[in-house]
Amino acid sequence: MNTSLNETMVETPEATLSPQTRAALLALLVGGIAAILDSTMVTLAIRTLAVKLHSTAGTIQWVTTGFLLAMAVAIPVTGWAERRWGGKRVWMAALMLFVLASVLCAVAWNDAALIGFRALQGFGAGLIFPLMQTLAVRAAGGRVGSRLMAAVSLPIALGPILGPVIGGVVLNWLSWRWLFLINVPLIAAGLLLARRFLPDDRPASPDGRARLDWIGLALLAPALAGILLGLSRLSEDGGIGHAGVLAPLSAGAVLLAAFIAWAARPDGRQTIVDIRLLRLRSLGSASTVLFTAGAAMYAGMFLLPLYYQQLRGGSVLDAGLLLIPQGVGALASRFAVGGLVDRFGARAATIAGFLLAAVATVPFALAGPHTDPWWLGAVLLVRGLGIGAVLIPPMSVAYQDTRPADVPHATMNTRIAQQVGASFGTAIVAVALQSLLGRGATAAFHGAFWWAIGITVAAVVPALALPAAKPANH
């Protein structure tokens, strides 16, 4: 690509990033890692929270469901907020909201209080996740490359893997309240780094401030919440025919269709999320792949801790420690995948990542309660290499044909796709596991893992649409 930066984004090797850009990336990663780890740590604590707060499993499940729904509502707001107040100020406000909610969660006196504070925390996380990606691209001056995306996606990839490990350690030796208090020093460091290293990008004048698309927000936010709520309940008795599943899914689908019609109108006015950008091959194909990547990643992340706890009889801490090899593999892939994308292109690197992850999941579809843990650890290392690699290639090409002014909208499109994909993948394997329990726990886990493998293999199909050419160096 020889287009100027004012017209479209540019891909570039990481080596050209300035020290100021790298400092900004550090600030974003330190601030963002707390939100990502927290969203995965708490999942392990559902049983503990139900006991400690004298609640029921159905009620306490809203600790995670409320977080996800609030996060979905917040994601569409980030683009407007970034244009109105500037990315740095919104980022710091989101971090402060998240840490305030974390402290409130830690002092929650009953299940209702914890659910409410977790929803507040989820709203902060919903601002943090897309902003982290948008501000990283802005800090790099629009020069997008696979190595930049490897850095940005590091917390997103490692959070679901390291979260259970840290959560298991906390729940084994400390009070559940420390699941939220350990966020405080991380966020404090993130705020200090953000204040020091993120560039001030507030609007120059009130005339440049964007107006909020209230109609689009009123359609899209409840649409995402309804879809995610329906998917989260899909494994309950009655399945998709249950009113608690069918009603929110149907309402979400109708509202989403209405939002698409609103956002695609030909008058050219900007909506809360500009879905017209999905017509660009780079962004459209990348968003589709990120949907399937989210499904493949979270399907496995849902099953693996359950396998170690329910089928092998391990504790929360055991499950967390046994998943460490997967985290090591995901971390190692960060150092290699950028070079692979530069050499072979995003399409080949993505397909290879999905296939590697699928092959490395097969042993779990054959494993029983007494399968050699060292063998499974080696398999998890390989699976981590594959799963850790599938996010970077599509993210590295997502901005290829995007103008700098459209970066927030491109980011929201990719983030929404990944979030819905994660819920979809989790729901599919949860339904499979629940429906097969009548055949015995071992058979149920075998079937559920085969579904996870199928999702991962199916993800290869949309990956074929990614641009095949190697990134151009500028």
C-alpha cells in the first residue's frame, strides 16, 4: 500500500515504533491487564461466592452474567466518548470506574450488592477493552503491524489462560475478596503510566465534539445484551425453546436487525457503530475471523477447568496450575507469530493457528480421569501456541483499508464480533456437555471437546477470506 496516512492505515514493522509509542503501549497493557484478568478469575469463584454470601447457584451466576451484559452495553459507547472527550481522558476515567467498582465488589455484603457492583465493573471493562486497541493504533501513528497487534492482544490472549491460575491461588489461600482487591495496585500503576505516557488527544474545540447517536445506542446496546443473555442461558433445562433463552435471543435479534437497518441508511450520518466499514474486505474478513476465534478460544477455556475439576477431581488451585502450560504456549506464540505474518501473510498464519489448536485439543476428546497429566500438559503447551496465535493475524489486517478517523468504529466492530463469538462458543459446548451427561461424565466431556474441535476447524473457513498477501513494509 502506498496510500498516505491521511487516507488509510499503514502496516509497518514493529521495529519502526518510537520509544514514545512503546511507552504508551506499556501504559495501555498495564492498565488493561487488570480488567481482562478479573473477568476470567471470578468465573472460578462462583461456588465459593454462593457459599460465602449464602446465595444460590442461579442467583450468584449473575455475578458473571451481569458483568458481560454491562460490558456489551458499554462497548458501543467508546467511539463516541473517545471523539467527545479524547481517548486519554476516557481511558483514565474507565480505569478509575473499574477500580472503584473493584473495591465495592470486595466489600459487598450480599449477593445483590456484588451483582450490582460487578455490573458497574463490567461497564468499565467494556470501555477499557476497545479503547486499549484504539489508543494503541493511535499511539503508533496509524502504523499497524502484526508485532503491534501481538503486543495489544497479549492481555486478551493471556487473560483467559492466566486468570484461572491466579484465581485458583487466591481462592486457595486468601479470601474471595482479594479477587477484586488485587486490581487496585495494577490499576494505580496503569493510571500513573497513562497520565505520563499517553498523548493528550482531547478535542481542540467544542465544534469538533461528536453527538451521541441515541437511537443507534438504544437499539444496539439491548440487542447485544439480549443475545449474550440468551446464549448464557442456552445450557439450562429446555434449551433454546425455554422462555428464558428464546425471549432475549429473539428480542436481541430483532433489535440487531433494526440497528443494521438504521446504521445502513443512505443519508451518510454517523451512527454509534459504523457497520458500513464491514464492507471493507480487510475489516469484514477480520471481524468474521475474530468471531470464530473468540468462539474457539472460549469454548476450550470453558471446558478445560471443568475437566480438571469435575472429571479428575482436582481443586480450583489444581485446575489453575495444570493450565499453566497453555499460558506458556500462548505467551511464546507472541514472539513468533509477528514474524510468521510478515513472512507468510495473515491468512496462512491464521489457518495454521486454528489447525494447531484443533489438533492439540483432540487428546482431551479422548482423555479420561486418569490420563497422564504430563502428556496433557505437553498438549496444552501446543494448544496455547495455536490459540495464542489466532488473534494477531486478523487484528493486524483489520485496519488495512481504514481511515484514521474510523479507527474507533473499526475497533468496536472487531471487539463486538469477538465478544459475541466468545459467548457463542461457550454456549455451544455448555449445551453439548449438559445434554451428554446422561451417558456419564467421561462421555459428556468427550462429546463437548469434539464440539470445541469442530468449532475450531470450522473457523478455518472464514480465515480463507483474509488477505493472502504479506504485509507491505514502509
